[in-house]
Amino acid sequence: MRAPIDGAPTERAIVIAAQHGSDEAFSALVRLHQRRAYSVVRAIVLSHEDAEDAVQEGFLHAHRALDRFRPDQPFGAWLYRIMANAALDLVRRRKVRDADELPDNIAIPFRDPAESGELRERLTEALRHLTDRQRAVIVLHDVEGFTHGEIGRTLGIPEGTARSDLHHARATLRRLLQIIRSTP
Amino acid sequence: MTDHRWTPSDSELSDALRKHYTAPSDPGYWSALEARILAHVARGAHVERWWSALVEMARPALAAAVILVLVAGAAVVHTRQLDARNAYASVISAGPPSVTTAARASSVADGDATLDYMLSH
């Protein structure tokens, strides 16, 4: 593995070493990227457990496809695209397995969102009403701070579509989380 | 009594999303996940190697089977051609039976029968 002046190998050098079959280098790539990879897949799947499965599957796909990666490209963008695809595949498989209908209304008794985890509970349910892509877009944007362009590249959609998905996801969530409060 | 509609603002929504999607912060969790990822990749790589080896082993057997089928097919075609040629040759060499001989033999037999009938009556 080539080392720059400060002693720490560059990511490019680590990728090239991994491409030459170094398990140690691949482990280093996992260590470097697993948190962000988790966040990307977590934005797409519905549970933490599914996110872990998708991350493992994503890294396996990346390991198999490593020979085809050109080291002059940004490794992260390439990896997160693979992660997003692994997560979308998992969501599709889950849908086939659990082909059950979701209720139209979210009937949770009202408590002040500021005083309890009410908004969070309602949010969990409301997120299920978004399309997979809308959910991924709003989470990548609001939670991970991805730009519209980065979201587009990660999910393989045009930037304008990411922008429009974000708008629709927000509108849907705000509508579903709307609460009518009665005051005397 | 009046009804007020409360809708979360964009910032409230973002805050709720951030709380909902907070990644685990425990370093131990990430070490464990890393180990699981690497084990999963190693298992996948092992299966892939095993499958490649199987394909490598199967390739000569497959080639041999294809050659065997081709040879057997050629033998069947050759046998059929040989049978047809022999049948044709046997027909040509034997020639058709003589019509006059056959007719004569038939008339002699009829004559004998007539003579027998006359003598018996």
C-alpha cells in the first residue's frame, strides 16, 4: 500500500490495494464508509435491522464489483450507489413478502408533540405512506445533508426529480402529521 | 371551543427526522457491524470461489458430453445411410421376379387341378 508523506494511506491507495486482493485494505474501506453507508440504506429501508442487512449485502456487492471500479472516480459516490441499490432490492423483496395494506388514517391519540415523543411515533407511521424514493430523498436531504445532486447520483435519478420528490415528501408528511387541537 | 390546526414546520419535521434516523453512536456497535460485514463478504467470496471451481470442473465434463452426443449422432446418421445404401444395393442386384415364369407356373398349377377334377369324375 502506498503511503503519502503523513504516513496515512490515501483512500485511492486503499482502494487499489483492495482491488489487488488485500483483505486488510477492504476492511479499512468498510471502517471508513460503514457509518455513511448505514445512513444511506437507513434512509431507504424501514427498520434498523433491514439497514444492517442492506449494508452487509451492499458491501458484498461492492467487493464483487471492485475490479470494475475506476480508482480515479470518487469511491464514496460509487459505494453509496451500490448501497442504495441493495437497500431498494431489500425493500422490494420485503414488499413481495409482506404484501399487506396500510391503513389510510393514522389513529394515534393526541398529546402535545412538544411534550412527548408523539411526533416521532406519528412520523414512523407517516413515513410508511411515502414512496421508497420519496422517503430516501427526504431523509438523505434533511438528515444526512445530501444536496439534490448528490441524492440524484446516489439514487440514480435526475436532480429535478430529487427536488420534486423532496417537495412531495414534505407535503405528505406535513399533511399526515397535521393535528387538530381544540381549545376552550 | 375552537379548533386549531397544528402542522409541523419544515424545521420541526427535519428535527423529528434527525431524531428518528439517528445512527447508533456506540463505537462497539460499529466494530461489531464491521466484523459482521467482513464475515458476510468472506462467506460470499467463499461461495463464489466454490461455485467458480464447480464451473471449472464441470466445463471439461460438459465439453466431453457435447463431443459424445455429436459422435453418437454422427454414428446414428452413418448407420442409417449404410442401411439405406445396403437396401438399395440388394434391390438392384436381385432384380424383379420374371412375369412369364410366374404366369407359366400359375397356368401349370391350374392345368393340374383341371386334370385331377376330370379323372375323379
